[in-house]
Amino acid sequence: MKLTCHSEVGLIKSLYLKDVSSAFINQEHINAYWEKLNYLGAPDYETAQKEYLSFQSILSEHGVTILKLDQNELVNMDSIYCRDASIATDAGMIICNMGKESRKNEPSAIKEAFGKAGIEVLGIINAPGTLEGGDVAWLDKHTLAVGHTYRSNLEGIRQLTSMLEPLGVEVITVPLPHYKGPSDVFHLMSILSPVDSNLAVVYSALMPIGFRNLLVEMGYELIEVPENEFDSMACNVLAIAPRLCMMVDGNPITQKALEDAGCRVIVYEGAEISVKGGGGPTCLTRPIYREL
């Protein structure tokens, strides 16, 4: 068995999660902060807990080793989307520097968690560079796509490139549009989710032509998300294994397209833990190792 961190699609062997109880704390905390953090609405704490337990159980049922991030008073509700504070590489974790000011303490908190677990850190993105894990997607073991967005700037991408160059990794910068502006959650993985080495879910309406053409040249078949399912997070799909997909319930067109492509699709209720905060299953997980 060969393991790698350089994959979005191999069988997940281990990952980090952060429970609702550790991120949302309680209903009073949610009520105090959801508007300031630009959530679409206030999550209902009890419903969110039920959704999260169901979400977690799906991963457990597929043999994933789950590591937990503890409650930390220096971070807030957004820390439930634990992908964003770091990037996994075969040479160690890269600690991000968040583009959203209210999330600035998440990287140091996750670095502390890695230290306690004995997980090596390869490097840290430093100001003025910004970089968030939601803007990063492995296209293959040696190719990493990085979105240039309001959350990840060119200096952050430059620092990342210099860290990965010695590992033989090519970093491809993907310039993304203004869309809804700096306050919106718009990452590269908002419009791209690889689900196999040659299959990806995409929202082409917001994808640069050059990058879309590159995916096709690399041999990817593209499953197109319709406009009426983009806001309900149809493009945010987690591959537990090749063509074993996890997505938010309520996106039947994209779900059928995945199934027609030979995928098994597992849906979860995510109104409280995903849709309101703009973070789907890829955002809720920080995979460490995947099996090739």
C-alpha cells in the first residue's frame, strides 16, 4: 500500500475534523457571530450537531481514521471548515495564512494540533502572503492548482511554489473572477472537485478558459454543475475514494450526472453545517493521507 498527500481522489486513510461542539460552541455563540462571519443564516445548533454526526459516521463507515481538532478560544465558527488552514504534502504540512481576517488564528491553532500529533510541518505562509486550503487542489501527484482569489494572493502562491519546487511539484495559478466580492466564500474548490484521476465536477461559468482547457488536455472528463445547483454546493464534492463521492443533499442533477459516470454518491443533510457557512464536504475535512 502506497500513501500520498498529493491527491484529492485516492482512498482517504486519515483526516482531521472539527466537531460542531468545538466550532459552533452553542446557540448563544452562533447567534452572536453568524452575521459578522457572513453566514447566510444562523445555524440551528441542535440540527447542526445531528447533521455533523451523520456526516462523520459516513467517513467512519468507510474506514477513515479520524483525528479531532479541539475547541480553541482564539478561533471561531469558521474553524469547522478545517481544510482551509493547511495544505498536506508528502514532505509535511504547509501552514496557511488566511485571507479572511476573522480566521487569522486558525493556522496557528492547527499547527499546534499537528505538533501534538507528531505531524511534520514543511513550511509556513507568511504575510504579506495569504493562502487558504480551499484554493488548492491536486490534479495529479506532481501538479497542484492554486486559485488566485481574494483569499489567496500572488505572494502566498509564490511562497507555496518555492516550498513545493524541491518536491518536483508544478504549481498552476488559476486567476478567478471577482464574482460576489471580497466578503464572499469563493475558492478554487467552489468550482472544481476532482473525484477520480480523470473525472472532475466543475462549474465552468466561473472557470478560466485556459484552466478548463488544461483539465481537458490532462484527460479529465468534466461533469458540469447547472446554474440552479451552484449555490446549493453541487460543485463541492468530496472523493472518499475514486468515484466514491460525498455531497450535500438537494442537487439531483449533479448527483445523477455523477452516477451516470459510474460514481457511487452518498448524500448528507448539510443545511446547517454546509450551506449556511459556505463550506461543503471538502471544506469540512482536512485529509492527510490517501491510498494510491
